[in-house]
Amino acid sequence: MAQIAVLDSETIDKIAAGEVVERPVSVVKELVENAMDAGADAITVEITEGGTSFIRVTDNGSGIPKEQIRTAFLRHATSKIHSVEDLLSIRSLGFRGEALSSIAAVSRVEIISKTAESFAGVRYLIEGGAEKELSEVGAPDGTTIMVRNLFYNIPVRRKFLKSFATEGSYIADLMEHLAMSRPEVSFKFVINRDTRFHTSGNGSLREVIYRIYGRDVSERLIPLDYERDGIHISGYIGKPEMNRANRNMENYFVNRRYIKSDVIARAVEEAYQSYLMKHKYPVCMLAIDVPADEIDVNVHPSKMEIRFIRQQEFFDILYQAAVEALKGKEMIPQVLLDEKEHLQDVVAERKALSAGAPEPFETSRRPVSVVREETVYGEKAPDLQDFFQTNRQTRVIEEQIAADNAEKDDNHANSVQWDNDLIIENAQQTELFSDKMLSEAARPRHKILGQIFDTYWLVQYEDKLFIIDQHAAHEKVKFERLMKHLKEKDTPRQMLTPPMILHLNARGFQVLTEYRERFSELGFEIEDFGGNEAAVRTVPMDLYGCNERELLMNMLDELADGPVRGTPDVIYEKLASMACKSAVKGNMSLTAAEAEELINELLRLENPYHCPHGRPTIVSMSKYELEKKFKRIV
């Protein structure tokens, strides 16, 4: 029988450290939260090799007295709480007293700290939980902590870390959320000696959003300020036009702590339900102040999960807050013709940022990089033309179909809704080859009647009416063209002059870096432009003029949800499918000649029946079915 024994302290420390320090981002989170709890209003974070080899966090907070420096690295040593009762009213970010001891147990830590009352600072070295040095040193007020060689003494844990770029993107994502949680704190984030972003700390959340997400996002926000029953909700929600394909830009902060909550997400998404299509998600940055005794933050060591005592009431309040903010707002997108007039102000503001941020005193830092902004050019869409013939039969069809309020995307393949009394059920997709519609001999007998709802084209052939979904057809044709060029390795490209500048968040930039070669083979030449910005030099000729910015952002959103796996051909098919799905949303006003060419190209394909995502492109209705509904045939 196995003997029960008490583990030694070294093993206990490493086990405990595994719960708190999962990867480099865990270290940065704990250290930055400590800095904020210490009253710092300027914090600099620097990492190299994704934080695995080096992390430095510098702040101008209250510092740690020399006589308490050893105690700070003991397990469950904290200044945030003193008894179990304090857990009911926690306002600080940290409180468990596990961070420093856990970090020191799995890395080599050097800390230099000085309080305002002290003449000199203190330097403390601790490796693998063992003290190496304690001495006095000249230092400015505040604390600098350097963490080197994370998991050097736990090789198996180090093997499970991802690439430097991926681990760095996790930290960058965290820093963006921390910056939004405290607009009054100046944050500077440096990765591999490159300054990714730098906030001013002037208390403006919109300014922080601008630094992180760019002007395009910051100018399409709706302010929100709502208070009820002791709960205060403030911040910004995005206009419905600025939706995303995932929840990556839903940001929630409860009592100034970034958290993830299904309750909050469902409440906000429910408020957007009548504004967004299925599988689209809002953009929001909401700060929620709740009485400390009505939530439980002591759920997990990461402190990113919380429980609400009044969960249903909280849901209702948040839902109502979002509904009120959206109600009565004009949702028409604003076209920006020129951004140049704002550039001087932005550059001047950026130069002033360095004044408040602390720099690691033992080395000098590079100057703040100049802000680069893209110029937005407005595109004049072709005028919509009316192509309907004046014969009585076509007018009747148009008037009846105009009563259809069914969804345009997924449901039109199964039924075509006319008015309440006239429903054609189960309109089936026709086997076109059996009807000889695709033959060269049959083409002169195709008669394009016109377009309805800016989406569907009506084509008469013999005694059948074919209804072609322009969006699905356009997507299919573009997809086949792009795949043909990829297979022949001759994708034609359109140069963009000047290049289009994308301002990405941390995750988006990491995804772009990972798939850069694939994008290049598709026809997108994209270069780094400093920080989290990228310059798009060329786009595929087939996708030019299809709102390239939104196209690329939608592709990056989908890729951020999960990696694309499989053979190179499978990956190219998925990327091309994403590109075409986004491309068909813009520039959809076609002339009769353009529509005819599109339909001709669609019908020449090997499989014209479905778009790349499986949605039908063509449904049919016979003359016999119409005559039965109009009682011409009894």
C-alpha cells in the first residue's frame, strides 16, 4: 500500500505556481495588476520572445519598502485583504497573495523598488523560489520587475508553450484590455523593442479605443451611460454597421476588471438582435460598476470569471441599457472623404505621450514611433437602374414578390413567400442539365426580365421562371475565378496607390502574420507598417472595388476564430471562400449587360447550383404552378 507523505515545500510551490502561472501572459497580468493596485498612473511593459525569455514591468506606483520585500514573495502574502470578511468587498485587482511567489518559483526574478519616503531603493534577486541577493541601489520611485527564463526549472511546462509570436499576441491582447479598463493610466507596450501602442492616460476611453482599434472604430461608436438599482454602466457600443464575425471585440469590465461573462454577452447580443444578422456580433467597450458585495470574484486564480448574486436582474438592466443607447440613433453609415486634416493633431498628441510613461531606468528606449494613418477614399457606387419590362406579366410578378418579407440569406431556397393568401411551398431547385438550359443552343432563349430587391434576378426560359440569387451567384463566380488563378499560379493583382493601411488589434495582427504567405498567393501583398498597422499594396484583380478593407477585416475575424487546417488546396479553398463571401457584399448594383454576363458565367460553371458555402444560387417556378395559384388552372 502506498504511503501518505507531506510534499516538500519546493514541490508544493511548483504545484501552486502551475495554477497561477499558466503561460507568460499570466505573469504580465499579475504584475500589471499589482502595479495598478499600487496606485501607478504610468506603466511600461516590455517583452522579448513572447515573454518566455524576458518580461519587464515598470511602474511609478508606491513601491515596496526594503523590510517587506522578502515577505512580498511568500505564499499568501498580500496587503489587499486581512480576513475572510474582506472577500465580500474586494475592490483591488489582486488579493490572493499568490502571484509573486508563484512567478518566483518558476523563473529568475529581479525586482528594483523604491518608496517615496526612502532615500535609496532595494534590489532583490530570487531564482526558483530561492533568494540570491538583497541590496540597496539607486532607483526612481516605483517598481521595476524583470522575469527571465520562464519555466526554466519545469522543462515539461515550457514544451507546452506555443510559438513566440502566439504567446506575444496573448500578452498584447491582455495589454489592450488593461488599457481600456483604466483610461486614466498611461500604458506603453513594447514587444521585441517595437512599441506596439502607447496611451496618454488622460482618462478618455475613446482615445484608448483610437490607439488600439484605430479611427474607423472610434468614430462609429455610440456612447452609453445608464444607472439603475445601484448598477452603473458606461462606455461605448458600436453602430450595427460595425459588426464582427466573432466576439473578439466585445469588451466588458466589471469594477474595472476585464472579465468574460456569458450573462453580459447574452444581454448585449439580445439588445442587438433586431439590428444584426445571424452569426454577427456587436462591438462594445462597457465599464460596469456593481456593489462589491453583489459579485464573487474568487472563482478562479485568473480572476476573469465572476458570479452575480442578482443574475437575472443584472441581465435585464444591461439589456435595457443597450436598447436605450441604440434606440432613436441614425444608423446610416457616414462616408469619410478625407482623413488628412486630422493627421497633424494626432501626431502632436502622440509626441506628448512620452511625458507620463515610466521608462526602465537601466536602459534607454527608442523614441515613440510616428503615427501612420490611412487615407480613406470614397467610392461612388453605380446608379441603380430599373430593368423591368413593362409587360403585364412581369409587373404582376414584381408586385407579388414585393410582399415577401422572408430572410434573404438562408430561407429563400425552401419557400418563396408572396402575400398571405399566395404561398408557393417547397419551390425545388431544378436539374438544369435535364432542361437543357446550359446548352449553347438554349442560351438565345434565356430572357432576363429584371431584378427585384437588389438581390434576385428573374430569368424566363421556356415555360419556367428561374430566380437567381445575385449575391450567391456573384460569390460563386468570383470563387471559381480565384481558384482557377491559384491553380495556374497567375493571380492578376491590382496595385493600390496609396496603399491601404489596416489598424489591427493584437489578435488580428498575429493572424495576419501567420497567414501572410497565403494572402500573398491569393493576391494580397501586405507589409508591416509599424506597431499593429499593416500596409496593403495589392489586391486580387477579381476582388478590386469590393470594399477591400471590410473584406480583409472579415477574413481576419474568421481566421481568428480558429486555425485553418488541411492540405494546401483545402486551405486555399477556405481562404478564397472567405474572400468571395466578403467581396459580394459591396458593389452589387449591376447593369442589365453586367447581370447577363454574370448569369452567363455562372451557367457555364461545372456546378452552378450552389455558392461555395452550400447556399442555392438558382430556384425555379413553372408556368403551371403560377397558373394554378392564379386559378387559371383548376
